[in-house]
Amino acid sequence: MRPSPMRLFFLPFAIVCLAAGQATPESAQDIPTIGVLDFFGLNKMQPERIRTVLGVKEGDRLPASKGDAEEKLVEVSGIVQSHLEAVCCDAGKSVLYVGIEERGAPHFDLREPPENEISLPPELTALYRDFLEAVDAATRRGATGEDLTRGYSLMADPLAREIQSKFPALATSHFPKLVDVLRTGSDDEQRAIAAYVIGYEPRQKARIAAELQYALRDADPGVRAIAVRGLIALAVYARLNPADGVKIQPTWFVEMLNSLSWSDRNQAMRALQILTDARDASVLDLLRERALPTLAEMSRWKTLAHALPAVVLLGRVAGMTEEQIQDAWTRGDREAVIAAALPRKSR
């Protein structure tokens, strides 16, 4: 039903050609087919209207130009921003998510990209790139397990784990530089490396949590994703070591549920699952106050694996037991969980 707080999985950024910063395929034959077309951020706008404007449906190929498709949507009255993201995979085909921000809707505000041309030591950059290659090879073999109990990832794959074992000493010796790059560096890759490696500093977990929470609003989606992963690991550590007083605040995760990026929303829900595992009343109250309509919308996503975290969160907000949530999910009755969480007038 939910991932164990003791052991999660390293999921590579499984985004296909419409992901931010990725090149467009060279020919139409290279463009993947849409298996599922789904939406979020729709309050007044109807999905049929968005489908018509995009001019695509399930079974079609993805739009050849992400930017052109997003510009079409922004021209629709009442839409102020849009974002397309293709995710792999549902029955071997892409899931195309269309994120819409309507005028007056909640807005997840990102920072402007920093402008300081500052870099990490070359040996640290090279080691991180070696790590990504090891992770890619491990993922192809299906060796994606990882242990988060120390507050950072130690993968089951021997090569990836060997490289990770070098990060704590490097994080300690370069900690001020990691903070500086993460907060002010102009290069996206350098900030991403800083966000990842800083989590391995073994003695300053409260400070690390603060730096990673700052990075949740980074302009680059990869940096934000790494920051979420780091905070999830710290949340696991905090639960196992309450005497250390490490506190992961839920506020920006809840705000991230309003992001135009599917990846942001997906990562935020996974973090919030960890933070609500023990039914922390303050986190559940915040979700109840600020996120119910958004969670209800995501609970209705067509791809079940993507909808499940939202269903779990709604069930916990509603006070359902894990067994009751599991039972509703197993019998295909997501609407029962949604109804239990939403005020009657909002259903």
C-alpha cells in the first residue's frame, strides 16, 4: 500500500521527450505515443476544452513542440500558465500530463535562477557524474533499492554504494562551498550536485534540512527533485532518531502540490506520505486546510500508480485506517476516500 519508511527506492527521472531541458526527437517516428492523457489544475476549465486546443488524444503521438503546445493553452482565456510533461510509462506508452494554472488559482512560486558563477571542486563534480552512471547501470539491471536510515541514500548496488560512501567526507570538507553553490550558483548541474551531496554531511542534519527546504523553490526541476529526495531521507532519519530533534517542515511540500510540474507534485506527495505515516496532526491539518481539492483531483488520475499517493493522503486526512484505505483502493472505490475527506459542499 505504501513504501516502508525504512526502505524506499531510487527512481531515476523517467521523463521522456517533453521533459524540461530535453531535446525534441529528430523525426515524427521517434516521437512516443500517448497512452494516457491527463490533467491537473482544472477548476473552471473543462478537460474537453484543453483537448481541443491541444489537438491530441490517446493514441496520437506527443506534440512535436512542447513550447508551441504550451503557448496554445496560454492563449485560452482564463489560463495564465501551462506545462506539459510526458512520463514513462503506462502499458509501454507515455502518460502526458497537462498542468494548467487558471487565473486566481493557487500558485507555486519559484525563485529566479541565481547569477553567481561559482563551481564545486572538479573532483566532486567528476565523482557525482560517475555516480549517475552507476545509478543508470543499476537501474537497467533493476537494482534500485536503497537504505535511507542514516538520513541519506545508500544504494543496494555495490558500485553506486561505494561511490556514495565517499560523499560524507567530501560533504564535511566542502560544506560552506556546497551551501554557497546551492543558494547562489548559476549553473543548474552544480546546484543539483550541491543539493545531493550536502545531504551526506553527517553532523548538521538540521542545517541540511533548512538548506534543502530552501532548494524546494529552485528554478530548476532537477534541483527541486533532488531536494525532495534528500528531505525524504532526513524524514526517515528523524522518525528513527527523535531525540536528535530534526524537524522536516511540511509547508513547502503542501505548496508544491500546486506546482505546474507533475514531477513536483509526485515528489511532494511521496514526501507527505512519509510525514503523515505517524498521523502527525499538524501535517494533516495543513493538508485539510490547503490541499483537499488538489489531492481530490490527483486521486482521480487515470494512471493508478500516480493516483495512489493522493488517495492515501486523503484517507489519512479523513481519519481512515490504513486497512480502510487499502480496502477502498482494492475494490476500486477511490470516490469513497475522496468523499470521506472532502466537505460535503465540495464533493
